[in-house]
Amino acid sequence: MPRPLWTGSLSFGLVNVPVELRSAVRDRQLHFTQLNERTSSPIEVHRYCTKEDVEVEWDDVAHGYELDDGREVVLTDDELAAAAPRRTRTIDVEQFADLDQLDPAYLDHPYVLVPASGSEGTVRAYMLLHGVMRDREKVAIGRFVLRSKLYLAAIRPDGPLLSLSTMRFHDELRPASGAGAPSGRAHRPKPRALREAVRLIESMSGEFDPAHWSDRHRARLRRAIERKAKGETIAAPRRDQRSERASPDLMEALEASIRGLAKT
């Protein structure tokens, strides 16, 4: 069971539900240390002043912010602390919204909220909130402070527990119009292409099973580590020429994809 990352109360109106915040994910990535290739010795990172060419102690490190006109504003730790949010022990719910209004693009890191104690009153209040939000298909939007940073959060029922996801703010998402979205009549697909695309998508449709999808890169990396530990030489793979070929005709590609699926 993961240890609590934060303990406090989920607060809405005059109601306070004691909760613990725990991570909903586990780190399965393979982590490497940086070594000198010739000696296999660990590499250390030091902070050096580019002007004086001396190592700088951590207590002497300040924080610079470059303005639009090129000037640098330097802030000390105390000056940064003056702008830090006031640490509280509450997740302040400010709004309940319909669950289908929550765009997944706003969701960032997932956590779970569990009752902070086994007392009957705490569990009853937790389950009451969980049941009402589940039955009414609601999501709670609020704010809380975690590790000196203020987060916007979405709380929603997830199985028997409440999940909490930190959220991106509206101005952090790039609008589709500014990301190169195609426009104009010239890009509209022809009816036949639409029909073939629907056929292909329908033939590839099925129930989503998260357990079906595994991290293939991590598996290949682990196999490479195991082979290297046995003294084998790991050769770089050949370049895949298929991705460099010119794109085929759209209709030809759709029809060929459907024929390929029909044979499987």
C-alpha cells in the first residue's frame, strides 16, 4: 500500500471529510546512472559560476527570470517564499460540475483519496460524498497545496474510491487553431473515402482492455540489459525504411488495410 503523500480534509460548504492523498501510479521505468564510459565511475554534477569559475554553494544560488526586454530579474529564496501559497490542510471544493464536461486534456497526475481514519463518522461521510457524486455523475473542482505548490484538482468517483487528478489551467492548453489545425474546403474528404474510413475503424473497434497494452520499449530495454549482463554485444537495429517512404494514395491505403484485416 502506498504511503500517504498528504493528509488533510476534503472541504465543501461546511462539510469536512478527513482524507489521505496517495499516488495512483507506480514507477515502472528503468533508471540509469550517468557514468564515465572509459572508467565506469559515477559522474557528479557541480554548480559553477561562469564569470568567476568557482563552485557555488547551494545557499548562494538565486533564481533569475528574463524579461521580454532581455533584462534579468533576480529573486532570492525569501522573495520567492513571499509569493508562495499559504499551506493549508484542506482541499477546497469550489464547484461541482457534470462529469461529461471534464475534458481529459485538463487532467495531469492521478491520485486516490481514502478516508484518513477508520472512524465510523469519517467513513460514513466519505461514502456519502462518493455515492452522491457517483449517482449524480458529478466531478468536484477545487484547489489544494502540495509541496508548496497550489494545484487545481478534479475529484471524481473511481470504483469504490474517490480519485483526484491535478489539472492543467486553461491558458496552459494550446488551442487547436494555434497548433496547425487544417481548414478550408480543399481538405474535406470525399464521401467514398469517408465510407472506407468508417469501415476500417469499425473493423478495428473493440472493447478497451488496459491490461492488453504493455510497455514494449521497457521490455526491449530490460532484455538488452540482461543480454549485456551476460557479456553479449548489443548491435544497433537497422533503420526502418518504411517510415521514410512517400505516403500512398489515401483510398489505396484504406482499401489495402481493410483487405489485410479481412485475412487475419
